[in-house]
Amino acid sequence: QRKKYSNFIMADVSQYTVNHLVTFPVGEAAELRSVEDAVRKVAAMEGQGQVWAQEMLLQVTGSAIRLLDVHSKEELESYGLAGVLRCEAMLPGARAHSLLLLVCQEPQQTQPDVHFFKCAHIGAEPIREDINSALLDFKSGSNAQRKEALRWGGCIVGGHTGVQVLWPGCRFDLGVKRKPDAGGSLEEFWGA
């Protein structure tokens, strides 16, 4: 029992302040057929001033990604890691802040949702590294990748209190190379 409790207390929890921009359903039955269609739509909406941001906390654990109200800490959404299909970081062209793209589909959903977050405090790349390392560990049943990702950034986080990782310039470099999408990278859609 002590070991289980100790593992619970030491579970890695990281938390980032992000601005949620928009969420779109994608798929055969949706208006937008692909993630790339959603990226183009967000770019068009932003160009017309139709995007507004809602500040929230994005919390990453070994089993889920949670979105919390920044003031009350009330849970707004929660996605089990089994339902996270894709996570990407984008630096859109001339814009000042990077974007985090998160594609999730819970078992009861008929099509996935694409969530867009503006990442002003820390940037999207470290958050992407954290989420992708949590996904790798979840799929493999280990905890090695995530601990390494958090350690590389100089930010060992832990405990059930959800210590925040919120400073500029924090980098997580795992040396992992990503393959661009078959149709080109998402950054190309933004003119980066």
C-alpha cells in the first residue's frame, strides 16, 4: 500500500498556461475533412479577426490531458491518453506566439476534435514534447520517456499538487526527429 501511495504522490504532473482558440470536429461526416483543413480554417478566421482566446491550464499526467479553469482550477475537459491521436507544435509565419494542435477522440465520439491553443508563456514545442513523451510512456507501459523529457528541460515536476512549468526558454530536447506529413508540414500552411 505504501508503494502504491508513493507512486501516486510522485506521479509526474505538469501544467501550462495556454489560450484555447478554437475546436473543430474533423472527419468524413464533418465540414472539415482533415486536420490540415482545420489549420487552414483557423488561419482564415484569424486573418478576419474571428478568433478569441480563453486562458486555461493544460495539465499533463501519465494517463490524461486535462483542461482547467485558470482561476477556479475546475476541470473543463479531460482526455485520456488513449484518445489523443495527434499533437503538433506550429510557429505560424509572422505571428508572435506558437500554436499547439491537439487531436482527440474519446470512445463515444464518432469523429475526432482538433483543439488549437496559443502558447505565449513557454511556447508550444516543450508542451508538445511533454505530451508526446506521455503518449509514448502510456503506450509502452513505462515512465522513462516522460521523466527524461521533464528532466531535460530542467523542470522535474511531481506530486499531486501539479507544480507548474511556466518560464520562457525552457526547452525539452529529446533528439527525436519527426517525419513531416505526407502532404508537407503544417508550418507550410502558415507560411513559416
